[in-house]
Amino acid sequence: MKDAVLIKSFQSGITLMLNEEASLEEILEELAFKFSEAKNFFGQASVALSMEGRLLTNVEEIKILETIRENSNINIMCIVGHDEETDKKYIKALQHMQRRLTAADEGQFYKGSLKNNQVLETENSIVVLGDVYPGCAVISAKNIIILGGLYGEAYAGGNGMEDAYIVALEMEPERLKIGDFKYKTNTKQSKWGIRPKVQPKIAHIKNDKIVFDPLTKDLLGSF
């Protein structure tokens, strides 16, 4: 039988070519081996992930993501679909935000998800390489970028800094605060986790309230 999975790279991402005839167990086993063997090669790269060759359920996608994370240091920013132009725009926007944050105000990185009521607090801007679960919080005196889902709380722009912003691949927060402005959801959070074809969003102040906009190249020009 052919390989259960082939790993190919594209700009800023990785494509998994899945053998339709292989079982999920065979795919996961081969993924674990290949990513473990290539751990040093990939390093701590932040990438988009594409999965082709067979239809997958949400549970199967999550198992594949977990296998990659357990056997590598790769940070998967998002799962992309077949709308290549849209996917490229999202990836470029996120990369631009990372570069700008790191170069402009000495932002720091935190690798891992926040769980079990964890609170992460810093005086600098911060990039979180993971999810922020309900009951957890990220607090920054400057800006926050979450390369995962924001399902808990985030507080940016201490001391009334109203030009601060919060970015997340999936924006479903319990509470937000930017400068002196607050936001609290009235809806129950859906089950968290990276989902296919996510649309990164940015929370910022507009007309004296917190608004949520899709993260686009045009919008980046105003920050």
C-alpha cells in the first residue's frame, strides 16, 4: 500500500496528502513517526495546515492536530481550505502582525494553551501560540495576538491605551477590555478548538466601543 500520508510544503504552510485507503490509525501512526523524525527540520515554525485526499470529521482533524503537536514543535496557526487567495491573505496578515509586534515594541511569545484558570500577565505586547480556554485570561499593557482560539478573557492597553488591539484566529471571548472600554459576551461559547477555514479577527476601539473586524491587509494599514 502507498504511504498513509505524504507531507508537502507550500509558502508558510504544510499540506498533508492523506491516503484515502488507509485507516485513521495508520495515518496517525505514520504522522507521529514522520513529524518526530523531522522535528529538528521544522523547528518551531508557525504554519498553516492543509489536509487533502479524504474527507475528515472534526474529531479526526483534532486527532491529527494533536498528533502533530505531540511529535513536533510546530505551531499550527490555522487549517486552510481550497480558497487559496483568501487563505494567503489571512496568513500574510498574521505574519505581518507578528513581525510588526516583534520589531516595534519588543513583544514576547508564550508557547502553549492557557487552561485551568491560568492567567498570563505582561507589560509587553504578547503572542500566544495556543488557545485561551474559558476561565483563563491574558493581560497585556500593550497588544495581544493569539494564534489559536480566544474563548476566555483578554485585557489589552493598560493605562487607558485606546489604540491597543487584540487579534485571535477564532474570536469567541468571554470578556475583553481595551484601554478603558469593556466587552462581555451574551452568548455561550461554542466548543473551542481550531476549526477549518477560520477567519482571524481583530478587536479594537472604534467610536468609543470595542468592535470586531476581519483581519485584512487593508485594515492593518490603520494600525
